[in-house]
Amino acid sequence: MPIKRAAPLRVAVLASGRGSNLQAVIDAIEAGQVQATIVAVISNKKEAAALERARKYGLPDLFIDPKPFAGRPDSREAYDRTLLEVLEKHHVELVLLAGYMKIVTGVLVNAYANRMMNIHPSLLPSFPGLEVQKKAIDWGCKLAGCTVHFVTEGVDEGPIILQAAVPILDDDTSETLAARILVQEHKIFPRAVELFAEGRLRVEGRRVVIDGATPNGEAIISPS
Ligand code: GAR
């Protein structure tokens, strides 16, 4: 049974690039699909288009420069401690990694255990890491897709919340496949936030149980 929230879920979005997944979440909130408010958009890249998008919508945006932390043995942790202070100051309840291309440490993972989600453009646990669309094509996979998962310390390893699959076509390039996957990312990321906001996600070991989920028993066969 979805919980009725007294106040919208307070979300922070961490992004390093163009921010199309940020946009998908903004759109879902504006459409009333997701009862949430984005209280901060934070980037490790000064020029990230995601920050520009945030400004366009009047959302608080912040660039946290990794440079001052570089060179020290705990540079990643120190960066994340600064980030955590910002998240706590804004009373953030859910953190979204939306194309955030920086490895998060235990500092953030532990503070936001089962409250931090990542979107990744492969059907995990296949192809964690980078250039994953190329890897799926090179491997000869017939299906690819995307995954929303809770973040743990292992890169792209946490409990899976939602996945969407798409076919890989014979003439696909990394770019055409990435574009096909991205369409699905923009559906499942806001949907995962919606389920979280409704209090319907329960983590049991490696598995995420979704209260009241509608099973989809359809097989996807590619090529048909
Ligand atoms: C998305 O395809 C996302 O899945 C990927 O970066 C892109 C960001 O696009 N993330 C990762 O590869 C993380 N491992 P966006 O900035 O337009 O949302």
C-alpha cells in the first residue's frame, strides 16, 4: 500500500554531464507523477550541462571542485565528507546518481544506505563500468538495457530496483544503442523515485521487493 507523504520527498541529484536523466526526474515531478522536490543538483564538473538545467528550473545548483582534495591519501573520502555536509544541510532523503562519473566512497554509501540510487546503461550485473554499450555489441548480445540500483561500495553492484531491456540491432553503433537505452532510462529512473517516495521499496539482502508490483510475464525475444 503506497504511503501518503506529509511532505514531498527531498531529493538531491548528483550529475557530471548533460543531465538528461535529471531532466526526466524534473519532468516526472512537474507532471505530478512523483511526489518529490529536488533540493540540490550537485556536480564535480563545473561545466556540466546538468547544472545549467538546474538553474533553468530555479533549482539550487552547486559545483564541488575535486581539485582542492587531490593529492591527499583520503581525497575521495574528503570530497564525499564535503558533499555529505551539503546533503545533510539540505535534509536530503534520497540521493540520485544521474550520470555521476565519480566513484562514491563508504562515507556517502553508509550515510545513505538504501537511500541512494544509480542509473546505469546496461543490464547489470553484465557490463559494469564504462563504454558498456560498445561492450554489449562487441560481446554479441541480442539484448541490452538499463538498470536502476541502490548504491553500495562495489561499483555498479548494489541491489537492483528496476531494469528495462531493448534489442541490439545488427547495424547498431554504440551511439544508436545508447540512444535506444536512454529512452528507457528516462522511464525507469523517475519510476524508481516514485516507488521510493511511495515507500514501496524493501531491500532484502541482494533483492529489492516492490510492494504491489505488477508482474510482467512477457518474454522479450531478440531477434523475434
Ligand atoms: C546515462 O546513460 C547513464 O546511464 C550513464 O551516464 C549517462 C548520463 O546521461 N551512467 C553511467 O554510465 C554510470 N555508470 P545524462 O547525463 O544525460 O543523464
